[in-house]
Amino acid sequence: MNLELLESFGQNYPEELDGSLDCISMAVTCQFNRFGTLFAVGCNDGRIVVWDFLTRGIAKIISAHVHPVCSISWCRNGSKLASASTDNTVSVWDVLTGECDYRFRFPSPVLRVQFNPRQSN
């Protein structure tokens, strides 16, 4: 009976690890964009590394924070990336340019950030 349930989903999952991404520093948080093509990694040294998952190469390195990046979130259309850090800031980044569009300071460390899933930006 359980085999019938598993086969009904029609999914092919890998049997073993497909490869690895050589990270520059220790990864704290990570998230794919909505399309599954870009993979953002928030690092312990405050950087955000954006990987092109199709080529397995680094697309962008953003010097985002002075403390570890605790959380990252892609906007719906994939053009912006929000990051939260223990340096008490939340920043919104333009993925193409790597520039900070907005920075918000809080009185204590921010551990989670998320874009509104219904809006594009």
C-alpha cells in the first residue's frame, strides 16, 4: 500500500549527492529564488553569496553586514534580496547591481526577514 502512495507522486529524487558548492565561508542561511535558478547563501562573515545553480558558479558576492546574516528572502520576481543580521539591521539589495536599496536599523538583532509573497517588489 505504501509503495502505491509513493509512486502516485511521480517524483524522481536523487539517490545520492549530486555535487557541492564551494562556499567562501560558513553558511548560516540559504534560499532558492522562485524559479530555482539562483541560490543565495547568507554567511557567517556578513556576506551574501548568490550562486547560479545551473552553472554552479558564483553570480554575485554582496558585502552585506558586519555580523552574521541570519535570514534571507527573495522578492517574488527575483530582482531583490532582503537580509537580516545580528548587527541589528535589515537590508534590501538589488541582485543585479549588488547595491543596497534600503537599510533599516532596529534596537536588537533581527533573526528573520521575509518579503510579502503576493507583491513583486
